[in-house]
Amino acid sequence: MLHGRREQTDCATRPGALAFARVRAAAGALEVPVPASGDVPAYTLRRSRRAKHVRLTITPRSGLVVVVPAALRGFDPEPVLRDRAEWIADATAHFAARRSALTASPDELLPAEVTFAATGERWRVERRATGSATVRVLEADGMLTISGATREASMCLAALRRWLQTAARDRLLALLEEQAAVHGLHYAKATVRGQRARWGSCSARGAITLNRCLVFLEPELARSVALHELAHLAQPNHSKAFWSEAERLDPQAQRHRHAIARAWDTVPPWAEP
């Protein structure tokens, strides 16, 4: 599994002396926004049934998120947030410009061109108003024509994302199939989705999922993610045995891993799920 978060850190699970009232109030909810208080920044408290440890994550879209195991009761996150204050400030500053872009209006988000770095393809984008009440995207001769009720920027953006889903699925499934054939590997099934936090995943039953935004990465990075998930067919965790398998398939796996962790900045804001 490869995450699309640009920054993250794990924290020890340690209950505070007194749980805050707002945290106790959130005990029945999976996700609760918590406003800033004193020297503690605003954050989202997310209770996860899968998490085993408390974890802090920061992304341009979600901001600061404190992930807490659902079974943990009476946890006070504020000491952890104070301990990590410098890291939080640095990561927040790093993402400030992208966070602003992601909150832009649909009209501002619509691109003038679309480039798939993974395949070397590029299209110019134009809008063509018609009498239709819907919006669709037509692809031809290096052009993406957004056609229909184009005055509605939000509908144009939704149509462009639907086109992206189909275009990315075709290309990424072909990439995965090619790499599996090269290495003599067999997976149960494969899908492409618009995931917010992962570049890819592989289930215990051999079902592989790839993030559609991989088409915006350089070819070697998109290929490395596919190989990473194929390596999970033999090793379902991130043990030493897994990394040995990953490096057998991709000798530059560790170098690519660090590049992929920073690669979300290359994804255009309009394309994020």
C-alpha cells in the first residue's frame, strides 16, 4: 500500500489525565472538526476502526487530522499536538499554496490543458456551449472539448473528472497487466479509483486498486506503484521480506518510494478526488 499523503507521523498511544469534553462528545462519531484553542491548532478528530496507533496526518485538502483507534477511550490529543507543533507548522506552511488552490471555485479550477506525464499525452481544453442540459467531454486530435451546458463550471468540472476516470482506468489497467506479465505474476482483479490518501492497495485476496491520479506522475513512478502493489501478492505487509520482493521487481523501489511520497504536488488540483 502506498499513501498519497505528503506528510505523516506516527505517535505513541497515550491517554491524557483528563479527556476533553469535546473529545468525549465525539465518542460516537467517526469524524469531528475541533476548533483551534490557545496554542493548539484546529484539527479534525477521526476515529478509525482499522488504526492501531494514534497518527497525525496533514494534506492540502483535509488539513491536520488526528487519527485515533476507535477502541481508544479518554484520549487527549493536545499534548501530542503541542509536542509536534514545529512539524505541524512546517507541513502546514508547505501545503498553504496548494490548499488555497484546492478551495478555488470550479471556474478557477478548470484547466486550459491536461497532461498525462505517465504516458506523454497532452490535450488542450476548450468549452463549447450547446443547447444540451448536460455536459460531456469529447476527445479528438489532442483536444478535449467540454460540450453542453458549459456556463455551469461545476458541471464542466464533474464531466472532466468523469473523463479522467475512464481515461486513467484504461491506461493504468494496461500498465498493471503489462508489468504483471513481464514478471509472471497473477492478480485476482484490478480497479482504478479516485482515492484521496493512497496511490494504490492490494487486498489479501489479490485485488489491486490503483489511484487514477497516477497518470499525472512520471512513467517510472507510475510503474513503481504498480510493481509495489504486485509485490504485495507475495507479501501482504511491509516487512523486510516485502521490500526484498519489491526490490526484486523494481531495483529502485526505495528511491522511487521517497519520490512518490512527494509526488502529489504534481497532480493538478482539478483532478483530486
